[in-house]
Amino acid sequence: MNPAERREQRLKNPPHKVFFDWEIIHSCSYKCDYCWFTQAGWDKFTPASSLPSLEGALRAWERMHELYGSCHINITGGEPSEFPRFFELLERLARLHTLEVQTNLNFPPEQLIGRVPPERLRLAATFHPAQSSAELFIYRARHLRKAGFDVYCNFLAHPEQLDLLPGLRRQFAEAELPFYVQRYDGQHEGRAYPAAYAEEQLAVIEDREPDFAAKPVASAAPRTPAPGKKETLCRMGQMYAKILPDGKAFRCRTVAYEKDVKPPFYLGNIFADEAFALHETPLPCALECRCDPMPVGGEDAWLARARENSRTAVTLAWDLCYDCNYRCPYCKGWDRQKNAVARTPAQWRAVWERLHELYGTCHVYVSGGEPSIHPDFAALMLETANLHQIDICTNFSWEPEILTAKLSPSRLTISATFHPDFADFGQFLAKAVRAKAYLANGKIYTVASPKHMDKLEERAKACAAHGIKLQVMPLRGTGALPYAPSGEDVRPPEPAKDANQGLRVLNTPEQKRAIAKLAPAPASELRHRMGEESPKGKPCRAGFRYAIIRASGKVDRCSQCETGELGDIFDPGFRLLDGPKPCPREFCPIESSWLA
């Protein structure tokens, strides 16, 4: 088995991405009184003389990329930005891995903007009111968010600064910044928190009225192992490691500061050991966790983190072909066959290599028609997945093992759609269960065709029994409405100038309510999907960060436009737009997430 095959085999294990917590430096100019480094004494931790050089650190992370592909590195400290040449490190590291930085934001935003791609870096910014003004902190956080970075803000509910919390909540809300309050875990005035919080304090923390019948808060878990605890197979050490500033690596953070930690909990030194590697398999553990455990079969929290940190700079829909083995009455995709232009696998390979050079790893949403009908389907998917993340929109009439046997869920997801006029639900669900780890967002999709509405709830329950969600999409079309709302004409609209003009939702109000119940979504997204809110005139990133490539090679801003306005993907000079543009359409059933 070659290195690439070994990497894919490892990434078939949940959460399908390797995580590292890298405590990069034990230094911080703030030295807050409530910080456990301050309380323990900063001089007791790793000195600056033990830090790796920039090049030494990068060599180690390059090697991790060779072994495990693109990992997610959560960089903490101390204050990470005090690491020498820190922003140069981020710039180079982001080419290999996705990053998250826990920071006090004590640096000008310009040191990141234009240097690190926003889709490769999240910022967990903690506000310390004794060290910085809220106005300066909010300015920096907003500046970074406007530049495209995912920034969320934290505040520690230390007893001495609780009185500031209501006012800070208002300030951060007005600035439209995510604001999270963390309970203090430690000693204050001889009392152990969080157990020592009074109900009035908890009410402030949780932004609610006091409830004096509430149960007391449990204290944090003990650091020491509980005798007699049953061993559990855990993926910590296989899909995760905790790294200290000098490179010492541990299976999890529960043991990172214990004395004389031995293998398998001690993994070696990532910077000093050229043979450093994670465990090949999950191993038993009987410790009481102070970390977020990853027991075999219980990796859901880590799967959610993997999804949170898998953003790409660009998403490209790809109409691979317009042929289909189904002829669903609500689909017009297969009518386009006559307009299709055959392209060779070599031509497509060159396109995806060029797009990788331009935009890095893209999220490629493969559609059609039915993509699996294409004669070179498997070969094209495997080749494209070498450079990009692929997501296949499919009726699932093929055997998923032709791809899942070779690709991990970090490279392949499947958006499987059930079409009741042509497929048996039991057989479809059984196939989805087989490929559950690969289902996009843990869902299968179906269209709310009126004659099948009475089966939706039953099918949703059958999916839920296997931990799968049924995503119901409204029925769309350009014909007459099958019902007559008060005062609305049921006649078809005027002949359209293009295929999508006049497109609308054809479900009745009652059916729409059933869809919303079965497939809840953010309010704005749902209103657009149902045709209740128009995107026309709103700035949209479609064409800038998203586009749809037709089988002919013509490129459109989105599925509702079929003018080829962005050019031809086979043109060597092809480029996406330089920024968002106003939407020209009245209806946006699918791509409203790209509205700026």
C-alpha cells in the first residue's frame, strides 16, 4: 500500500480528519490574574529557548500532511501571536492544513488580511476587559469578519467581571459578533468554581431570570483517573494529538501535564523525532476525561468539528452530463441532452488541475443528469478527488463501493436523492445506511411531489432510526399552480425567455408547512427556498465564490442562470468574478447561502 492509499485508509475512520491541539508558546503579555498559567507561575512552563524554529516547525507539519493529508490544527498558548514570525507561519501553514487560533486579538488585523486565506483560518477571540477596551476589540473582530474570516468571541465569566456581562452582550450583539460566555473553572477567594456560582450569577451568565429552584452546578471533572472505570476504545492518539511548545506530543490533553507519562499516552516529539506518527488503531483508555473524548462509535462531536473546518475558497457545481436513467416528471435536466458537448477525461483533468492552481482545493458539487451514467464516471471522480473535495448529487442507482473503497469521507460526500417514481425506498435506505459516513450533512434528499406527500413523515422516521435526516425539497416548476390561492391566477405564466424564467414553488400552502416541519432551515434560507422572498438586487457571491460549470464547458453564476456569462471553463484565461454582484433573479430555490 502506497502512502496515499494508507492516508485514505486512515481517513475512513471517523471523524475523517486528523486533529491537533498545538500549544504553541507559553508566553502572553496580558498575564491575567484568572489565567491558570499565571496562577501556576509562567516560569514553570516551556521556556522560549525550547521552541522550534519556524522552518523546524514547518518541516514537522509538512510531514504530517504527507502522512495524514490536510489536518486541522487548533493553535493555543499563551498568546499564539507572540510566537516568533507567527503570521509568516500561519501564511505557510494554511497552504497545508486548516487552522484555528485561540487569541486575545492583540494585533492589527492587517497582519492577517491578505496574507492568510479566510477559508483556511478560524479565530476564537477572547475579550479580557482588564487588558483592552471593548471598542478596540470589537473593531478588530469586525474588521476580520468583513475580510471573510470566521471570528467568534469569548468572555470568561470570572466573578470579578460578571457585572460587565449584560453591557458587553449588548455591544457585541449591536456589532453582529457571535459572543459566547465561558464559566470560570478555578479558585477565587477560597471558593471552587463553577460549583460556587450563586443562582443570580448563573442567571447573568445564561442571560435569563433567576430560578431559585434550580439544581447546583456540578464542578469540573477530576484530573486524576477514577479507579475501576471500564476501559473504552478511544480514537484519541489515532485521530488526535496534543502538542506542547517543545514538541512533546500526547494522546490527549488529560495527560499532557501529568508527570512521567509513558506510551501509549506519550506519543513522542513531533519536532525532534523524524519517525513521529500517531497510533494506527484506537486504543483502550480507562482515564476520567478532561478532554473531549473520541470513543469508537461516539465521534459525533468531532464529526461536527470536521464539517465546521472544511471550508474551501471556492465551490463549483459541475454538470457532468445530462443523461439520466430516470425520467422524473418534475425534472427537466435530461431534456438538455441534445445540447451536451462531449469532453474527454484528459480535458477535464487539465481543467481541474488549472482550477487547483488558481483557487486551491475546491468543493466540487457533481450533478447532471445522473453523473453515474457518464461512461468515465468512476475514473473522473477518483482523479478529481486527488485535488478537490467532491460531492455527488445522485439518484444512487449505482454501488457506492466503487468510490468509497478508495476514497475517505474527507474527499468524497454523496448527496443522494430518493425519487419515488423509480426507486424502492427500502432498498435506497439500505444503500444509504451502507454509505452513511459519506452522506452530505448526514442527509438524503427527496422532492415533495404531491402524490407522495403522505409518505414523507413515515420515511423521515425510517431514516431517523438510522441516524439519517430526510431533507424534503419543494416541488418547482414553470407551469400552472395546482391550486388556487385567494386572488391568484392559476394560468401558466407567459412563455419564458430562458429555461428558468417563471420558475416557482408549486406546492400548496399546506404542503409548504409540512415541508418546513420536516426540513427546518434558517428562516431566510427557507423563505428563499419556498419562493416567499426574492433575491433580486441583493449582492450575491455566486460568480465570485461559486459557479456552475455546464457539460459544454460554459460557466454560469448559478443554477438559475443559463447564459454562460462567466465564459468557458476550457478557456485558459477563465477567471471567476472579482467580487459579489447583484442577483438578477426573482427566485433562488437552492443557492441563497451565497447571498452576501
